[in-house]
Amino acid sequence: MKRITPSIPPIAALGVLLVVIIVFSIFWPNFASFSNASVILSQVSVQAMVAFGVALALMNGELDLSVGMVTTFTGVLFAISLGAGVPFIIALLIALIVSLIFGLATAAAVVWFKVPSIVGGLGMMSIVLGVTHGISGGIYQPIEVEPFVLFGRASVGFLPLTAVVMLVVAVILTVLLRYAVGGRSLQAAGRNPEATRLAGIRVSAYTFWALGGGTLLAGIGGILVAAQLGSGNPNLGNTYLFSAFTAVFVGAAASRTGAFTIPGTLYGAILVPTITNGLVIANVPTWTSDLVIGAILIIAVAIGSMNRRAEDVLGSAK
């Protein structure tokens, strides 16, 4: 089986991020402060985790819209479990296991009942939304475990500890997808399912891995946001979904092959909050951020598609 190697965002893409930082820093000096960098990285730590979940599904050729809502649900369930006196580690495991189950349930609908993943994910998103408000009553669920709350607000220099967790997860995912047989097979199943099946690989098994792993990653994001807020907030809804998809497609546009990768997704997850944060500091109307991010998403999808077509042409010519 041909080895699939993720692309690191090229210098041009990193140059875009650098230009954005320089422009905002020149016109709005407060943007360049260490405290603001910490704020951006706190946002990145959660958005990147959700984006990793989206990317994992897309690598396998699936589309899961439930990840944003799973992030909200996991934080709420974790907070409720702690409030009920469940030991910290057990509450953490319960929340993450349930988040995994949501993804596996969507995968079961896709694999066993041939439900398109976009439909399965949309249905699961509605189910998770209902369950979240059902168990919380639509109100904040405070977390009284002081060390956990302190962890969510602590940092090493200007690097939040939640961002450290995110970076560790990013490294682990990158290594697994690049070097582990299972990681390469998951991507192969998404790129060419028929050829992968003929090679003796169970494509359906990797759909479970991709969708289940995607919601598990979103669940970790939910734990991180609960740590940052010091509570489970059921009203976050799909706050992170749109930004996550934008980050994934920006990362694909940054890749020469248009591939979905973890390093590329991390790049997108840094670029998007950096721009939105800069727009807030620039005191532009709130609707401007939606306009800019929407435009970035469309442009990123277009560039990623062109890169993939160019790669296909080059591949067929070899």
C-alpha cells in the first residue's frame, strides 16, 4: 500500500499568518501583547481539538456535523458528574466514553444502514442537543474542583496549559496517521475505498475509527472548554463547528496536495482565531468577522479543490 505522507503547511501559508500578525500589530499595538497571545491560544486549544475531529472524519471520506455539539455535551456531562460526587477520573472517563459512543453510533448508521454521514451527523447533532438540554435544564453546571479550574486558567509563560494538551494530542495524531499502519489505512480508505477493499483492508472498520475518534477528540475539546470556563455551558451549542470546518479547509488549502492533515488543520486553527481576535481588537462591527471567515472558508475550499485536482493530474501522468 502506498504510504500517505501528510504535508506541512508551506512557507507561503506561514507567510500569510505572519503578515496577518504584523498588520494587526502595526495598526493595533495591543494585539501584539503576551496577554492577547495567551487569549488567542486558549481559543485555539479548543477549536483545534474540534477541528482535529472534523479532519479525522474527512480523511476517511466522511462528514460529521455532530462534533460541535458533542464538545458542548461533554463539558456539561463532566460538570454534572462532578457535581453528583463522582470521582474526577471516573467523571472524565464517563464523559469521554459517551462522546466516543456518539461517534460510533453515527458510524453504525453509516456502515450498517447506509445512511450518508452528513445525514447521520446532522441527526446525531440534534440528538446530542436534546440530551444536553435534557440533562442540564439549559443552565450552567458549575465545577467546584479547584485544581481543575486552575488548570484551565494556568499557563507556561503565555502558553496556556490547555494549549499544551492540544499540542500533545496533535503530535500523537500526526505520528499515528503518518507511521502507524492503521493511520495510513484510515486515510487510504477515504482516498480510494474500492482499491483499499481489494487490498484486503476492512474499510467499514476505519469508518468506525474515524467517526468515533472524531467525536472523542471533540469530547476532549469539551473538557478543555469546561476547564477554561469553570463550568459546563449547555448554551455553547455548535459554537466551534463552523470555525473547525474553516480551520480544516484552510489547512487543506495550505497543503500542496489539498490533503486534510493534522499539521495543516492546526495551522488553520491558529489562523482563524488570530484573524477574528484581530478584528475584535480593531473594534469592527461584529458581523465583519462572520463575513471574513465565510469568505476564507469559500476561498480555502476552492484552493484545496484545485490542489487536489492538480495532484490527481500529476498522479495519473506518472
